[in-house]
Amino acid sequence: MQSDAEITKMVLNGEKQAFAALVERYERPVRAVALNVLRDYHRADDAAQDAFVKAYEKLPGLRKPAAFGPWLMRITRRCALDSARRIPKRASLELQTAEEIESRDGRLDPDKQTLLAAVARLPEAEQQVIMLRYLGSNSVNEVARIAGRSVGTVTKQLSRAHGRLRKMLKEADL
């Protein structure tokens, strides 16, 4: 598997189709970050798409190609926040309850709704590592690389998040 730095250099050298490998690699984590901010699947998809477009356009300005993952996550968060600001004032910015969150092919079962609601209540850093690890299907090493943290830090954050989730789910009788 090629590294982010290798793929980034290929794109910068004119192999534009190589960017598709980065999109495929980061599609789920990017959507997870956008969904975490927006709490709406459709708006999150739009923000994710905007983030990839902006990343492609700004790729020549990336100083450290190996840091593509964390850089893309920052762009994604900014795109999602921009999207949230564009919501008309009369629309509510309240967080949706777990029951209101739907998957693309229907409603989530109650256990998954409760789990997603619990993840949304975690501190931001723990949310990010949980989403990258489980929604993004990344190894701990990949999560550390994407998040720009050490493996030890990611391991500790995952451990703390698991403990908090266990406690929250126990309180919810799951």
C-alpha cells in the first residue's frame, strides 16, 4: 500500500487520477468528521465532498505530504462548520436525538442509535479516534498517523473512550 506522501507526490506530478486513492482511503473518516459536526447525513456528504475538492485544489500548498490525513480532517471540519453557519437562522441547530438519525437504507436499530448518541457525547479527541478506528476501519497506527498523534496517545484515548462508552451504555441498559 502506498503512503499518503507517495500518492500526494504522484498527484502533484500530474497523475490526477491518483487522488482517487486518497478519496477512497479517507472517505469514511471524512464523512464521520462532517457528520459529527453537522448531525445530518446529507449535509455531511456535501461537506465531505467540499473538503475533498478543497484538499485537491490546495494540495500544492501542503508542506508535509505525509501529514495529508490530519490536514484533510482539518479541512473537513472547517467545511462542516461553514455548512453549519449557512443553515438559515430559523432552522434549529440543536443536536438531533439518536432516534432522528437515519442511515441511508432506513432507520438504525435502537442499540445502534444509543451507541451513536453515546459516541456523540464523548470529548472531541476521543470521538475522533473512535470514528477513525471503527467507522473508518483504520488500525491504531493508521489512526495515529491520520490524527497526527502518537500511537500511545491514540491507545490511551481509545481506552478512555471505551471506558466512558461502557459506563454510558450501562446506564442506558445495553
